[in-house]
Amino acid sequence: MLLTRAPLRVPIGGGGTDFPSFYQKYGGYILGFAIRKYVYVVLHKTTDKRYYLKYSRTESAEELDQLENRVAAEVLKYFDVPPGLEVATFSDVPESSGLGGSSAFCVALVLAVRQYLGLPIEASLLFNDAVDIERRKAKQPGGFQDQYFSALGGAHEMEFTDVFFAPKRVDSLIENLLPHLRLVFAGTSEKRLGIARMQESKTNVGDQSMVDGLLKVKQLGKDVKVSLESSDYDKVGKIFNHHWSAKKLRDPNITTPQVDSVYEEGLKLGATGGKLIGMGGGGYILFCGQNLDGRLPTVDLEIDKEGAKVLFQS
């Protein structure tokens, strides 16, 4: 048996600008960090010639193309893993909660398979494999920040184009921000893939409203970095508000009555601002402010500095 884990992530700025449809034309910017909440993967050999998957559902098949979980199936195809294997996964947070769980699962599974087959294990390999599998093989819409944070851990500032990628560790900058953040659950999202596909489609055809919105989000991400450097955490919260307003304009499915209710409650309890994490339709709201009320429920936020990791092998 083999057990691995990969961290989830929280973006502070620039979310959505890591889609190729956007950054290949306009350049992207991401500021965020991996958190000490994880997706875990267990691999277990079986005595028959079938593949088994256990997640929120249970699947069993003789051929990988018969499996509905395309990310898992494509990982196993990518490495030509023979049948006679059970894959199980579980997470520290609810499924479809906007913290990059799908990519964390992919990274943790890639790591598990590489370990299982005796292949080289390096964070850069895990990152590249996961992006290739999710975006090209499984055809899941999205960017690459999730896989990067899951594979490498840490807090990073990333500036990139289609030919340029310059990540920079900013752990101390984000650690100073953490006491002023609250991550509050606002329900799971079943619409995230549809929202991602809509963003990708509109950006590909040059929809001006979508492009302008993402350009604004990119600049707001850089503004967050400047505010962090001057320790102006109330201003960070106000920038989150601007980000949230711009994000909601991209798709009517991004917010819900429950999200709006949680958001208003956070402002009443001392947040100067907040924004929904992930593509939308539910998930977690990240609030920021210097006078946050202790009654605001939250997930503990600490930076994971290890990235994807093998926890056990027998």
C-alpha cells in the first residue's frame, strides 16, 4: 500500500489569468500559497485484473476508458499502469470547494504512480505531468497555478507569458498577512467546470468584457502585492472587494444567494473585504481585515512548505 498527499491552495491575486487563452495574449499574474490542508491518495494492489476507484463514488472497470473519472483514468494511461490496482482518495475539505482539489488529487496520484513504478520523483516533474494530464489528456479547462502550488508547496508570486515564467517565493510576505485572513465556507460548487469553460470560450473569441475583467484582476493582484509590502492589510481587503466585483461580472453563475449571505456576514463581522476562491458557484470566501470578529468561522490557514509528499509505503 502507498499513501501520498498534495496541498490545496489559496490565491491572493490574479486568479483566472493563468488560463492559456488569456496569458498567451496578455500575460498572467498569480499571487498565492499552498495551505496545510490536503488531498490524499492511496494505491493498493489487488489480485484481479480490474481498476478500482473510490472517491465520492466507487468505480470498477477492466479498461481505463470505461472509467468516468477522467483525471484518474488519464493518469493511469499516461504511465501505462496495468490493471490490478485500487485508487482511493479523501480530502481535508469538501469536494468542489474551490481550493484546487481536483489538481491536488492529480498531483498526489501522479506522485503515487511514479513511486509505485519506481520512476524519478521531482516537484517539476509532478507539476508538468499534472498540467499535461489535466489540461491536454483529460481536457479539463483551467490554468496551471493549482498544480504548481500542489507540487511545490510554499507561497509564490508568478509572472508569465507563453514564453516566460518567473515564479518567486514570497513566504514571509504571506505569513505576515495570515493573521488578517479568514477562510469561510459558502457551499460546494457543481458549476465550476461550466464557468471555466465559459471563461475559456469567451477569452478565445476576444470577448472584450471578459478580457477587460481579467486584465483588471491581473492589475488588482499586483496591487495586493504592493499593499502587502507596506503592511496595509485593510487596503488588501478593499482590493479583494474590487476583485470580487470584477469577477462577478464575468458570469452570472459565479455567485449564489448563499455566497452573498456569507459575504455580507463577513463584512458585518469586521472584514474590510473579501473574494470567493476558485471559479465560483460556491466554495470558500477569503476575508481580509485588521479587526476581524472572532465569531467569523474559519479554516486554519498555514503555508504548506513541503508540496506533494509520500507519507507511507509498505
